[in-house]
Amino acid sequence: MGLEDRDALQILQAALDPGPGSDDLIRRFYTHWFALDTHVRDLFPPELAHQRETFRQAMHWVFGEFVAQRAQAPVAFLAQLGRDHRKYGVTQQNYDTMRRAWYTTMRTHLIDDWTAAVDDAAVQAINLISGIMAGAADAEDGPPWWDGTVLEHHRVSRDVAVIRLHLDRPMPYHPGQYVNVQIPQWPRRWRYLSPAMPADPDGFIEFHVRSVLGGMVSNSMVGETRPGDRWRLSSPHGALHVDRDGGDVLMVAGSTGLAPLRAIIMDLCRFGENPRVHLFFGARYPCELYDLRTLWEIAGSNPWLSVSPVSDYPGDPPWAADYPDVQPPRGLHVRQTGQLPAVVSRYGGWGDRQILVCGGPAMVRATRDALVAKGAPADRIQHDPLVG
Ligand SMILES: Cc1cc2nc3c(=O)[nH]c(=O)nc-3n(C[C@H](O)[C@H](O)[C@H](O)COP(=O)(O)OP(=O)(O)OC[C@H]3O[C@@H](n4cnc5c(N)ncnc54)[C@H](O)[C@@H]3O)c2cc1C
């Protein structure tokens, strides 16, 4: 029966349900794998808690799809995972040891339920998972990563930096996509960033980074990055986009959540006619609306774009004087005071729009919920994965 045995697959999936049991299973899997293959340990960051939880969630979902006898989505997901893991330097041998470690750990963990049928399902599922990842990695002939040199680092506000790099070779991506980034100050701690401009054939790329309170990598990016630093970027992910035939657009950007929306807006500038785009750009203080001048320039020559600045507080803190003045000449909508979800949904649900929301996970969730409560169809609202 193997992969057709839904009862056996359900037993395997249940072992990955959230809770102390699955924590122990995943912990023992990694210990076993690192013992079998010492090279693998060096591919992961020192603290593994996040990695373990991500792996548990991914495997729980994959086994759930197998139980439902759906193959298309897990195959696509695992193939992308395999292609993406090339940036860590994962080899075919590592996949082989992963397969052995995963099988042995599951069997030991489920010893009381381990029938011949469960064994059959486990062998076939684990072979399929590691086989798809290894096969997709092997078949991919594009580069596993892109290296680039930091050219400029501008501290545009206390917590935000604009960082421009030149990649050794140009990276193709769609405006609105994001990449995984590794910086020299924090080897092996990859973090997602969204390019703030469309792909450039000469290899120039720009990121906007906000330092998160207590955050490891973002504080180094904002505070310690220097021209000459070498960054490594993974292949692009994500599907945020504007359908030019899909009607008018609402964009909501919290702080550096502006980056992917700015890339999409810049890309739209290639066309003479576009759907109307209304962008709400929000931050805590007016001085943190760091890119208003660029938006003002784009809106000045592209009548389809209107921009509403929003800040939580009406005035600036004393440290604002240490950073560039972000106020553009008159031309944009008057700045509004309030939290983005409340300000945006004050105008209704924007249900007739394509809606794109970008920013920190809490702001994205709150904006999505506020718009849905006002009548926006949830399936018209796009955002990136809510991590953190
Ligand atoms: C698809 C995607 C695209 C992204 N693009 C950008 C971008 O273009 N520019 C940018 O500045 N950031 C972006 N991020 C966020 C970025 O990847 C990091 O999560 C963030 O910089 C924090 O990393 P850290 O190492 O400093 O914090 P960590 O050490 O990983 O985390 C420290 C603490 O901060 C919390 N935290 C993590 N991220 C956030 C957040 N965004 N808001 C509030 N709390 C958080 C964590 O839960 C944790 O408690 C993006 C994230 C995703 C998922």
C-alpha cells in the first residue's frame, strides 16, 4: 500500500502534531543526522530552535497532503526546497544521510505503532521527500547563490538603512519577490529581504532594512554594514504581483515593507497606462517615512499613482534632527495620523481593488483583518509569508 495507505500515513503525520512529542522527535532526528554526517552540522546556524520548528511544520504539512492523496503541491514545494537548499552547500550525500536518519528516528519514536504497513508508508514517503529535493537540486543548472559587494549604506533614519549592492552577476527576479540574504557579520543566519527595485541587467540591487528590537541580523545590517562587505543572496521566492488587467490597486506598506511595493511600482512605470494605484505608506514617526521623496518623484510623472503618508504619532522625536529631512515638496496627500489598519479601513473595505499589504507580521495581520471586516474578499489580499 505504501503511499496509498492513508491510515499508516496518518500515524506518521500525527507524530508531527505540535507538542512536546514532536519536539523530541525532531530534536532526535537532527542529533542522529549530525552524528551520521558531521559535515551537515556546519551548514546550520548554532541555534536550531527555529530550524526545528520550520522543519516540523513543513513535514506535518507534507504528510497531511499525502494523507489527502494530493501530490502536486507537496512535489512543487519539496522541489523548490531542494533548489533553495543549494545555497547552504547541501550535497547528494547529505540527502542520503538525511533519509536514513529520518527513517531511523521515526521508527524508534513510533516503536509501539510500527507495523509493516507503517514501515512501508514511511519508507516510501521518506524516499519520495528526499528524492524530490535531491533530484530538483541536481537538475537545477542556475547558480545556487549570488554574491555581491555593498556599494552604499545610507542610514536614512535611526532604525532604517538603504543598502545598495553590485552583484557579481545579475540576478533575475520578479518585482515584489524576496530573497534570503547572508551577511559577513552573521554567517549562516539567513534572513529574508525584498529588493526595493526591479531586477537590473547590470547587477545593481537595493534593499531597505529596519532594525528589529533585539533582532540579531537586522541590527548588524543597519548599524554595521560598510561598503566593501560581501553579501550572499539566494534564489528569489514569492508571488506578490499586480495584474495590469485586474482592476485598480490598493497597496499598504509599513516601514520597509515599502521595498517590494516600490519595486512593483517602479516596474509599472515602464507602461504608459496602468490601473490606478493608491499607496498608503506608514511608520511610527513622520521622520521615518524615509522614501517619500522618491515616491513623490514617481507620482509626479505617473498620474495613476497616489501616495498617502501615515504616521502613528503626529510629531517627530528629538533624534529626528540627526537624520535627513524626509519631507518632500507639496504634492502628495496630506499626512494622516493613526495606525495603518485603522487609517486604511476608514475608507471602507476596498473590496473592488487588488490589495497588497507588506510590513511586519502584526501589521499585515491587523490590516488584513480590518479590511476583511469592512468587506474586502480575503482572496483579493496578497501578502508575503507571515514569519515572526
Ligand atoms: C518574505 C519576507 C520579506 C522580508 N523583507 C524584509 C525587508 O525587505 N526589509 C526588512 O527590514 N525586513 C524584511 N523582512 C524581515 C527580516 O527577514 C527579518 O525577520 C528581520 O530583519 C528580523 O531579523 P533579525 O535577525 O534582526 O531578528 P531575529 O533575531 O530573527 O528575531 C528577533 C525578534 O524579532 C521578532 N521579529 C522578527 N522579524 C520581525 C519583524 N519583521 N517585525 C517585528 N518583529 C520581528 C522575532 O519574532 C524575534 O522575537 C522580511 C521577512 C519576510 C518573511
